[in-house]
Amino acid sequence: MRERTAQSRKTVTIVFCDMVGSTALSERLDAEALRHLMLRYYALLSDCLERHGGTVEKYIGDAVMAVFGIPALREDDALRAARAALDILTAVETFAEGARGAHGVPVAVRIGIHTGEVVTSGAADAGHALVSGEVVNVAARLEQHAPTGQILIGADTHRLIAQVAETVPVPPLTVKGKRDPVPAWRLLAAGPLEHGASRGPGVALVDRHDELAQLTLAFARVRRDRACHLVTLYGDPGVGKSRLARDFAAVAGDDGATVARTGCPPYGSEGSLAPLADLLRRLLGDAPAERLAELLGAAGPDTAAATALARLAGTGRSGTSFDETCWALQRLCTALGGEHPLVLIIDDLQWAHEDLLAALDHIADWVQDAPVLLLGLARPELLEQRPSWGSGKLNATALVVPPLGGDDCRELVLRLSDRGRAGGDVLAHLAPPPLPGPAVDRLVSRSEGNPLFVEQIVEMVAEGADPDDVPLSVRAIIAARLDRLAPEERAVLEHAAVIGGEFTADDLAALAGPGARGAGPIVRDLARRRLLEPADPGPAGEPRWRPAGQLIRDEVYTGMSKLLRAQGHERFAAHVERRGPDDHHTIGTHLEHASRLRAELDPGDPEVARTAESAAAHLGRAGTEALAHGDINWAVGLLRRALALTGDLPAALAVRTSLAEARLAAGHAEEAVAELRALLVEAERAGDGRTAARVRLQLGYLEPGTEGFGALLDAARAAVPVFTEADDALGLARAFLAMGQERQSRSRHREAAAHLERALRESVRAGAELERAGILGALAVSLWLGPEPVESALDSCRAFRGDHLAGRLVGRATVGCPMAVLLAMRGESDEARGLLDDALRTLTDLGHHFAVPAVTLFRAGVEELAGRWNEAERLLREAADGMERLGDPQLHATAVRDLARVLLAGGAPADAVRALLDVLEHDGVTVMPAAACEVYGMRARLAAAGGDAAAADAHLTTALGAAAQTDSPACRATAELDRAHCALLLGRRPEAGLAAREAERHFTAKGHLVGARRARALRDGLR
């Protein structure tokens, strides 16, 4: 019907059983006698295996291989296999005695059992599937190493049955075909699968107060009304039904009730009412006949009832008609309820025989004038098997036990991990340390609110396993549930698993292919059974769905063959591309999965390279777009995935370049610069002029050389025709930005603005948010440092943040930094600090670690304008360290220069300031006019303080000449202030007054109120 029918993946348990000494047997027996004996032997083994639910796959000489999990998976397949193997040993002993007596020949077997994933092929639903996989080989090797008359089991089988089986470890086995020794255990005995009624108490109940209150209320009503009430508690396996029932039983028992519990086994029951035998034994004690006579009397019809119940308690069969048995049970419950309120708890009703359900129905309907509460625990599939259960009764209630909420699940994780370290355990000091917060969160997410899953996963992690793994016991429960689905239901879940997230009906139709009938009714039915759940509607209001949990999705997905998964991913990628070709991330991700799955099947398949190339192209586009929009960490991840798929493809250069740029933005400058240097060589060698131009622009800024930004300007000018020919708007935006930055380095801010306006237009055309943010930030810097008055500069910045950057966090943060200093120029320090706090938070949250030290530099500027010199010094040192670590020489020089200025203003020793100025001159930053103005202005003040008028005048001449080359009022005002301080130190008071007045004029023209006040204070002090 579908490929899944022909091939799928399942976790099953394999049993290998081989006769020991068969060669000697064949030598001693006539061929016909041997055939007769072997047919009996095969029938014996088949009966033992099939009685426990196994499927004999093949006979190999005198060996038998059986599979538990085909055609249907069950959560207890490993235990069934173990019990079948033990039955074989017992049966073969009896068979051997007969063979020895009849033929004088010994017969014995040895058995190996192992659990693991296999690929099935053939008609699985008909029981004729063939299985293949490593688990088959390991099971065979375990059998070969087992001593005569013994059973060896593998690690996964042992893990699944350890709680109910008696085993002894044996030394790890060295087996053919396995590099590492194979751990093994000898199986001695195995009990039945524990139902909830027989499990231990576990940890305290978590968040079941409402459900416990409802049960307690039902019990109180039963006592008050002296009536019978049927309560069915529904919930998924492991959700805590039995734990809740155990606590309720304690409450009812403390309140004077007679409480008895039993459970229905999944298979192997001795009769349809056998679970009631256990219940009767608990109620009647060691002398059931006497107790029955006491309760029912010893004469008349009651005698027959007592006899039937005594027989049922002893053998599991009443020996009378079903109706008479139900009447007898009704009489007993009425009599027991007459003594004390009676609570009967029956677990795992989904496995109950129809007769047992009918008997409970009869008791609920006919017990009168006696307080009896029947509490049944069941999985939701009970309603699939018997939809009418509990309906039509006024004295019946259904309760649902939901999964735990996140906080309650976290509490359970912590309780379980604490229990492992409890002081009562003599090995408590060897327990693992407390789980860290992220690990707890991960366990909560993986368990999906199921307490049993929580317990199993916590135990697995305590043993050193990865929290992302899923214990086999948990997988077995989920897989057994899924294996009961009809093929068309499974197909819908498989399509949902391939999609991996939310989906619509159109998405399912695209994967189902032409001619498939609508999946709507199936989706709704799966949602009712909590395998799917509704999601928020789509943009057009269309219904959307998703898998009900990651564990379900993962189990469905891993159960599909790799080829089927790959084809599904390819079909869905094509569907998404038809729907909207710009969803590069979704398309690329599905093609990436398809490529890797095909490579695992056959690396030489031509489809592998074709799919990988297409996936890389889409992921590369998605990564480049993420980078352009400022989502740095997301971009890095996407580009790395694209690069892993490109190999030696020509597209690798472009992907590597984008990745280097993203790494640079993420703050990994040293690695990024090294990669950019290598990329430049490779791009030039490959004749890739566009990539080479792109890399030169980056290196021109990061490694300007001794002539400042001359190399950057040359790279930008050379790049413009390359990008123009390719109609590369992003490249052009970067080139014009570089030209603007070069003009800014010369403090020619009006000229810079012209280039930056062109860069802005190209960035808008390219849809490059990160570049647009950087360009607007650069424009804001020119507004701050250039001749534009503060008031109009602030208006422009506000317009940038409103018009260009509405809703664009990175851009608003970038413009907010120079805007903050503009506010601080007017003395509005608190508002300025608020802007910078927002910017720092935004850039940190979005992963723009490269920009964080720059924000710190702006914060220092605000504190300096506020006169908080110590705080400014601290921030500048932090910024300088950050810039040095990130490899940004320009901003590092700015931080060092501003630090020297703050130290000078704060009266620091001259040698400390001079040392910083020496660093700046050594690094060649004084080729920049603004930097030269600052450095030589400060040197002049140091010389004047030392009484060296000639040196001071020389330095001042250089500083004033450099300032004159700029169009920055602040730069010119600072040079005049330095001249005023020098003149004052040298006793030239008239010159000092003139210089201070000139500085005040420049500051006033800019609207720099703080600077103007400082210049005016200096001038006033001279009077």
C-alpha cells in the first residue's frame, strides 16, 4: 500500500534458541525418527514463543529465531521474550526426558535475547515481515556464548526488564564482528509486567490535589447515600493514575473503608475474570470459604454463590454461568459494604476481558443500599475498544488525569534527583551532584509532563546518559501506542513528523501526493486521541496543527525508513518553494535533512550532492538575510550549516565570507580577520572579483595601516564598479559606507554625510537591516561631531528612529548611542543614560557582542559630560580592553584618547597621561586630524605644566592646524580650550581669555551647552 508497509524501523526484541548436540542426535536417530522429533521440538518452541506474543521468523537448521514487536509492538515485548525463553527451558526439560526415554538421546538448548532497532521489510501486519539489523547479530552471538540450558540477555533487554527479572551479570563477551566487548547477563527468572497496583510508593504525589479531591468527594457521596458508584480514571501510561489511586486508597482506608486493589495483565490471564480472583483473595483472607459463609450465609441460594466465589478465588474460574457469577459478586459486594464502606480498585482496564467489564457493569447497576466505590484506571484506548463504557449511568463518573504543568514537573525532577542523594542510602555520597537549572529545564521539556517519563529520564541521566536521549522504556510505551494506529492514521503522523512543526491541510496533501483523500477527519480523530493538537490559526485563519509532543514526533519519525524520510523532506521543500520561494530557511532545512539521510543510505547516490548543493544555497541565503537583519547568532548557525554542505563548491567562498562577517559581528574578531585574509587570497586565485572586493572592504576597516583609512577608501572606490556591474545593492551600500567612514576619519562630516546618504539608499534597496543600522548610526555620529546644531541633530536622530527604524531594534540602538551624547551635551544626562541602557540590552540580547564595547565608549562620554570623572575613567578602561580584545584599532584608539583626556582633567600624574599619548602616536593615529588635535593639545598642556613654553607652543600649533582641517565645532572648541589652559599655565592670561571665548563661540554654535558652560567658567575665572 505504502512504502512503510514494505520497509520501516522498529525497536524489537530478538530471541535466538539453538539445540545443543544436534549433530550427535542426527547420527543416532533414523532420519524419519529425527524428523518426527524435530517437528515436535519446533512445535514446542513455537507454542512457547507465540503464547507470549512472539513471531517465529525463521528456522535455521535446529535453531529458531523469533521476534517480539512484529507485527505489533507492545511496551512489554522485552519481558514477554524473557518469559517465553524461560518457558522454553522448562518445556525442553520435559521434552528431553521423553526423548531420552524413547530414543536414549539428550536434548538441551541455549538462548540469546537482545533488544534494538531493526528494519522490517514485507507485510508486517500479516506477521511475515523480515527483520535485519545489528540486534539480530548480537542476539545470535549471545546464544552462541550461552552455556547449555541457560539464557543470556543483552544490555538493552536487561535495562527494560531489570525491575521484574532476576539476573546475574557475566563477564563481557568478545564476539565476532564487534569491536567492543558485549555486556551480558544470565536470566534466571522473570515476573509479570507490573501494573500500577503493584508498583512501589515512589515519590510524593505532585499536583493532583483536584483529582484527589474529586475522588474523595465521590467516596463521601457513596458513604452518605449508601449507594454504588463507578469512577473511571483515564490517563496516558505513566501520567500518574496508579499513584493517585494509591493516595486515595490511603485516604479511604483511614476513613474506615475496606480497600482492595488488583490489575489486569496485558496477556496470559488464566480466565476472563481472573483479575477478580486476586481481588477476592485480598477481601476474603486465608480462609475464603469460612469468610464467605460468614458474609453470605450457609443455606439456600447463598450457598451456591459462596461456592462459585470460593472457586473463582482459588482458580480464576467460577465453575458456573456468567450471570450467576455476576449475581454472586453483587451479593458479596453488598455484604461487604454492609460492614464497612467498600472501595475496589482495578488497574489497567484497557486490558480487561469483555466479561470482566460486564461484571463490573453489573455490580455498578445492581448493588443497592451499600456504600461501594468501583474505581477503574484505564488508558484512553479503553474508549476505543468499548465506547459505551460508563455511559448511560447516573452513578458513573469519568475523570481525566492530565500531564503535569511545567512548574510541577520541575518539582518532581528536583524531588527525584534529591532522592538519589538521600542520606539513607549508604552510597549516597556517590550520587551525582544536583542538576543545574538548564539541565532541569531540559528534563522538564523532554518528559512532557509525564511523571513516569520524568522518573525514567532522571534515572537515565543519573547513570551518565545524555538528557536528550529517550529511555527505551519510554520509547516502548510510545511506540506500542503508535503501532495500534491504522495505516492511514500512521501516514498522517509521519507527514506531520517530517514537517516537524505546525502544518495545515495543504501541507499534508503535498506530502500525501496526488489522489490521496483529505486528511481532515483523520487529523481531528488524532487530535481527539491527543496525538496531534491544534495550533494558532494561519494568516488567513486556516486551521493549523502540530504533534502533541516531541517524544511522539520523534518516535514516529525514527520509525520511518530513511528513504521515506528523505523523500518526504524533498516533497515538503518543493511544496514550500511553490508556496513562497523566499522561505529559504525552511526549504534549506528540509533539503539538508534529505541530503544527510540519502548520504547515510548511499554516499555515492548522485541525489546526495544535488540535494546538498540546493540545501546549501538556501541555507546560505537564509544566513545572509539573517545577518542583514541583525540576527547574528542565528546567522552564524545557518551559515555554518550551509558551509558543511558546500564542500568544494564555488558557492563555498561566498558562504565563508558571510560566516566570517557574522563571526566578526558576534565578537570573534581574531578568528574572523584570519579567515578574511585567507578568503582574499582564495578569491583572487579563483577570479572571484565580487567576493574579493567584499573582503577588501572589511579588511580596509579592520587593518587600516599607517595611513589611516586610505586603504579603505581605495578598496571602496575599486569595489563600486564591481558591485555596480553585478547590481549588488548590499555591496554598494558597504562601499559608500566605507567612503563615508573615511571622510569621518578626517572629520569632514558634511562630505561624509553625502556618501552615507547614498549608502542608505542602497541598503534600503538591498533590504539590509544591519547595514542600514550601521549607516544611520554613522550619520548620527556625523550629526553629533559635525557642524549640525544639537537641536536639529536630535530631530534628525529621532526621525531616523521613527521613519527608517520603527520596530528595528538594532538600528534604533545604533542611532541611540550618538543621540545619547547629543542629549548629554545639553545636560540631559538621565535621558541619555536611559537610551544607552536600552541600546546595551538590545545589542546583548541579539548577540551583537562586537558592538557592546562601543556602547561602553558612549556611556563614558555621557559620564564625562556629566562631570563624573571616576565613572568615565572606569568605563573607558573597560571599553579599551573590549576593543583590544575584539581587534578594532580605530575605536580602541578613541577609547585610549578619551581616557587620556579624562585622566588629564582629573589631575592624574603627567606620566600616566603621557604614556597613553605615546601609545597613540606609536600606533599612528595622529594622521587623523581629530586625533592629532586631541593628542597634541594634551601634549601642549603637559609641556605647559612643566614650564616648557616652546614645546607647548609647537604642540598647540599642530593641534590647532589639525582642528582647522575638520568641520567639527567640538574639535575646534577643544583645541581652543587646550590653548586657553596652556596660556593660563604659562601666565598669558589675555591669550587664555581670548582662547576661552573662541571655544565658547564654537560650543555655542553647535548647541553644546555643557562645553559652552565649561569654556565660560574658564573665561570667568580669568577676570
